[in-house]
Amino acid sequence: MTRHSWNSIKDLVMQKLNARHWLPGEKLPNEEMMARDYGVARTTLNRALREIAKEGYLIRRRKAGTFVATHPVRRAVVNIPIIRHEVEASDKAYRYRLLEQKMRLPPAKLETRPCLYLRAMHYADDAAYGLEERWINPHTTPDILTAPLDRMSANEWLVLNTPFSSGLVGFSAANATDEQADLLGLRPDAAVFIVNRETWQDEAFITSAQIIYTNTYRVESQL
């Protein structure tokens, strides 16, 4: 195969988009076919398409494929933060405590085989910062089974060690359950801020996490 970088493939795809080789709303050929046409590995093509999608020119839909955006827009970029870095950036001491770790069957929409389930607490200056509840797929991320999750949070380990091809993130507010309020040091039914995040590698999920913060938590994204 020709040694094209993902940047050069990105430029070639953008040339076709600008020339309207594919029309708005049109589905691109599958990645295997495109990689063969460009003479590169599929991972190289996948990286190029991901970068173009981040810029708003393509829409990538899990299981459906990649489509030309009907109305290209510049997208906000939401990075996956390492919670320890967030805490330390506020000049506070970070502490982590693993509450539960076991193999269980996850929700069927994620995987039909047992996966790793974790619950953990994050602290800032010994005050509760966030409660993390997470599923991790050992069938896509086998090294997680030997990761030192009693000392390093799954959040940090995954950000540092596991690339992904697509993801979903959602934000919501709710009232804390009694258990959540107790762990977070809140009054019963206090408002909490919830971040739900999933990452995938092609058709297989890597991790699905819910992180519950007090209502003072703030989200920032790059425009």
C-alpha cells in the first residue's frame, strides 16, 4: 500500500467534497472500498473521515455509514476530560476510591456477553466531586482486566490507552437518589448534574459511563 498519511487522505476527500463529487445527504462508499481505492489501510481512512466529521462536513452514523452533511457547520468539540486533571487544575488535591468492580451482564443494547462494571468516587480536597458508574467491554479492551483500577480511575486509564472511532455524550439534571446524595455529601433529593458518555470502535462498544456531579459542576467546550 502507498504510504499516505491520514492528513493527505483528508485533503483528497475534501477535494471531492468541494467538487461536489458526493452531493449533500449522499452516503459515501463503505470504508473498506474507499481504503482500497486510495491504497491505504482502513484505519488511515477512518482517521481522515473522523477528522472531516469533526469539522462538520460529514455525518457519521453508527451502523448506517458516513454521509455528506446537508448544511455543513463548524461543530463544538467536546473532549473527554480526565477527572484528575480537572480537580488538580482548580488547585485542589485529587483522590479516587473504587467502590465496586465485577463482571456482569450489561444492558442488552451494549453487549450480550458479561462486561466489567465499576463504581467509583472522585474527590477534590476530600470533598465529593463525582460518582462514576461505568461499563467497560473487555472484548474490545482486554487490557482493562489487568489495569490497576484500584489506583487509577477507569476514566483516566481509558483516555490514555483506548482510541475510539465514534461516541455519544449527553447532559442532564436530576434529583439525587438517597444513595447518590449520601455518597456525594448532599441533602436528599438535591439537584445533580449528570454526564452520560459512550464510546465505540466501529460496531463494538468500548465503554458506557454515567458520571454524577453536584450542581456546581461546569462543562466547557472548544468552538
